[in-house]
Amino acid sequence: MAITMEDIIESNRIKKEACNNCKDTLKDNLTPKQLEKFEDVFYSAAEGYLFKRKGH
């Protein structure tokens, strides 16, 4: 199955949602600077991966 532009757009949307969910969970335990670093590391680790929702 070929990867479409829609797949990439949806993957980016899911990555953003996942990162924001993690940051929301961590916000009481990390400083704003640490949350910013977390986001940088999250996107660096997720680079090159196509995210999909479970069951799709």
C-alpha cells in the first residue's frame, strides 16, 4: 500500500495530539523549559515514522 499525502497529514495530526497529551500529563512534574525539551525530543524520535490510530 502506497503512502499518500493524506496519510502524512493524518500522521502529523496524530503526532501533535500524542505530544500534547503527553505534555498535558507531564505539566505538573516538569518545568516549561523541560516540557519544551520533551517536545523537541518527541518530534526527533518520531521523525520518519508514520503514526496511525489503532484499528485503522
